[in-house]
Amino acid sequence: MTNPVTLHGYFRSTASYRVRIALNLKGMAYADAFHHLRKGEQRAPAFLAVNPQGLVPALDIDGTVLTQSLAICEYLDERYPDPPLLPADPLARAKVRAFSQVIACDIHPVQNLRVLARLRALGVAEPLVTNWAAQVIDEGLEACARLVSDEGPYCFGDQVTLADLCLVPQLVNARRFGVELRWPRLLAIEEACLALDAFRRAAPEQQPDFE
């Protein structure tokens, strides 16, 4: 790999967190470009030129910019296949993708900063905004607890997959919103993942822009 890799992100962004884990698992060096979401830096013209959607993460790699965390992770997996983030078996791969999308497509977008800001702008009281986020996360993680495999230390067996990259950041958000983490299997998976250096180094509190 000759071109430098730059990850546009924010320490608290769970989508950026997923990509940080993937890059670490692949053993890839990268530079950070931070965009403070609470200050609206993602809407600056310079960043909109990078990602017209005004969202993080965006990954500048191989001479182009990729957006959307799951698409980025799958690109990394296809371009740098060791270790794999998806199983070889098509059925197992579909299950990993489905679990990942429960979090990335159904839980995360409904409780992210942009949606919560719109609720506040509509005059919804702060306790109700927080409760909205907590309820969305609670319902989603309940589904995840039913979808996850009961074998192996990780979501779907003995190999870390894209599902684990989605689960661990979402549990961080669950704690932020005061969700009762009543799923022993999910917490056991989190513990197994956080024993790995790639996950520990990707944690929000380990990022240079952490505050």
C-alpha cells in the first residue's frame, strides 16, 4: 500500500469506532482527521467536499474516499483479507451481515446526534430525548441477544467478525444513555473483544480528540 490512509472521524462516533477496529485488526497504519460533531465541523465546506453527506467516518484510501462504515469495513476485508471479517460460508456470512445491520441500520441511526438534535429542535424535553435513545437501543440489543450465536467467545463463533465490530461500540452508547445491560451473552462477547489490542486501541478514550 503506497498511498497514505486517512480516517475522518470523531472519538464518540460509533461508526468511526467500527472502522478503527477494522483498521487495527488488519494491521493498517492510518492518519486521523478529526471533525467535532457537536461543534458542527462535519458541515464545514471542506469536509462536505470529502463526504457530501456530512457524516463520519470517511476513509481516504487507495486514491479515493469511501463512506459508510459497513461499506468501508467490507472494502477493507476484500482488499486486505487477513484476518477475515466475514465467514466464508454464505449462510454464516448473511447472518453476520444481518446482525451488523440491526445495529448499523436500525439502532444507530435513530439514536444518533443528528436525530436527537432534531427532536430537541421540535421542542421535545431533554428527558424524553434521552428516553427515546435508550428505548431504541434497548429494543435493538434485545433483538441482538436473540440473533447472536451461543457458541464461541465472539458473536458468531471463534472468529471476530463484522458483528463484533458493530456490537462493542453500540454497548458504549448503551451505557451513555443509561440502558440496563441485561444480556450476559452480549457482555461476555464484549469482554472477549476488549481483551484484543485492536479493540482496546480503537476505544473512544484512546483517541487523540477524546474530551
